[in-house]
Amino acid sequence: GAMAAAPRCWSAAEVRSRCAGGSCLVRCRRRLYDLSSFVRLHPGGEQLLRRRAGTDVSAALDGPPHRHSANARRWLEQYYVGELEPDDHQFSFSLQSDPEPEDEKPVGAAAQTPRQMDPRCKTVDVDTDLVDWRKPLLWQVGYLGEKYDEWVHQPVDRPIRLFHSDFLESLSKTAWYVVIIVWAPVVLYLSWVSYTSLAQGNTRLFSSFTTEYSIPVHKYFFPFIFLLGMFLWSLLEYLIHRFVFHMKPPASNYYLITLHFLLHGQHHKSPFDSSRLVFPPVPASLVIGFFYGILQLMLPEVLGLSVFVGGLCGYVIYDMMHYYLHYGSPKKGTYLYGLKAYHVKHHFEHQKSGFGISTRFWDHPFRTLIPEETFEKED
């Protein structure tokens, strides 16, 4: 076979000249890595790399806010850009690097900027991967069988196409702001309907069992019923994420594997595919309609609607939170900063725990909290 090309050699002067563009090259001995995406997406990445400017990357990988798994070191190699010239190996730097030139990108690399990826995502090798990335994936994954679970939990930095049909594909993905545009007006309208209906004074709890001891539901109860709906949603969110999204489909069941990939597997395979971080309105409306029907069967009409609209508001917050945990840059030390680090841990190291998205509350009673010792104490 053909001999591999020699790695590019960088001089200290050359690296310094690239500094003006604002960059993120780090070294491990003489090896150079482009960690632009680390700075953009990783919790604390920007502060971490700035604080550790002048150190090698192995020190950065073990620093706050948490330790990294062995996967982080392995996936780091995807960002290798060359060697520091022998005479310059004592030269220290930590700069944001420009993207690799197009002709230096690996074959099959996604057309995405480096700032959009976590360095622990692998680049897909289209010639050796278990599926054919040049074709829609949904109908292929079921054939992976016992290899599916390991494959789906090895994140890649490539967008996913699910369907042959452009129409079906368009229904399976959406931009984050569509969730607000579609569902926020529904929340506001149903909140108004619920409040004005309660204000008529005709809603009573337990009236189907006994009229003598039924409890009137005053309009001022609406905010508390609304909050109850949000609370119930947070529990439902946890249960769905843990027991539906993270079920391990039987290796012999093609259809359950396919369903799992459609519901959540695709997100773990490509966690930074921005068009697949929130639920598209059409499939979401089917699920939302199902829960609305359940509440209408269980509670008096207006009461059920009040709980429902609180839950719907909780869902919107959850979806926005999930998007932000992947693409936002929360300030160090804030609640969202800790939550982002927690969710990154769920994706890259503890995929069988840490199921809370908008809150870690339910991970406590269900004993699925990611262990605190895996998070390095901050300086």
C-alpha cells in the first residue's frame, strides 16, 4: 500500500503567527492538537485552556471541572494536526487554531466547523464503520444486532440522515426556536382558557365520587396546579429518558433497535447534530396529545387541562435546556455550568446514569446520580 504522509512540522514562529487569528492549539510533547471545539463546547473549556496556557494537553485533560475518561484521550487523536519542530519542543502555547484546510480533513468528515464539536467525538471512517453513512441510517441499524449498543454509544461528529424520503426527513429534525414558536402560544392560550374556566366556579374535585364532600377549585389555585404539572413533567421526563430512551433493545429484535435509534439512539450517536437536539413538532404533538387524553380521563376537564398546560410548559423548558446544555456556554460556577458538565458526563462516560436534563433532582431518589468523585473539585 501507499506510504502514509509524513506529519506536518510546525515552527514556533509559525504557531505564533497563527495566534493572531485567535486559536486553540495545544501540545502533548511534540504532538500538536487543534482543540477549537473544546473551547467552544466543553464545560469550562475556555477558562481551562486559558488558565493552562503553556502546559501540555495531558495536564489540561486532568484539570477542573472534572476528570476525563480514557475515551477523551483516544478521541483527542482525531484532532492531531502535526508535530512541533525538534528545536522548538520547549515552546509552550495554547491558542485557538484556524480550521484545518479542506484538503487536510479526513475522508468522510462532516462539513461542520471545529467549534461545533466536542473533542471526544470521533470522525466517521465511512469505509470501515458498521453502517453505510452514505445511505439513510434508520433501516440499517437494526441489522447491527449485538453490536448496536456499543456502536450507538460511540459519539461521532457527523450529521445523521434517517430517511430516504426528504419529506419524512424534514419531519424528523428541527431548529431549536421552532419549539418556542409552536408551543409557547399553545401554553399561553391554554393557560388563559384554564384560568377563565376555573373563574366560573363550576370546577369541583371528587365530584364524580361524592357531591356532598367535593372540593371547589378556585381560580387562584391555577398557579399551583400549573406548577404541579411542571413537577409531574420533570418526573415523566426522567422516567422516559431512563426507561424508554435508554432501554437496551434485544439484539435479536430489528424493530426495537430501529425504534430505539429513532427515539434517542441517533442523539447519542451524533450529540452535536443541532437539528436533532429538540423534538420536532409533528412527532411531539402525537406524544403530547396522548398525555392530554390521559389527564382528561383522570381529572375533571378544566383541572386536567390546568395540569396539562403546566406539563407542556415544563416540556418546552426541558427542550430549550437540552439544546443549551449542548450548544450554550454557561458561566463558570453557575447552576447551568454544573448541569452542562453533568450532561456531558452522561453522554461520554456515564451513559447508564445521569438521566436528569433540566434538573438532577430525580437522579437522587432513583439512585442514578453520577458519582461526585468523578468531578474534580474546582480551584
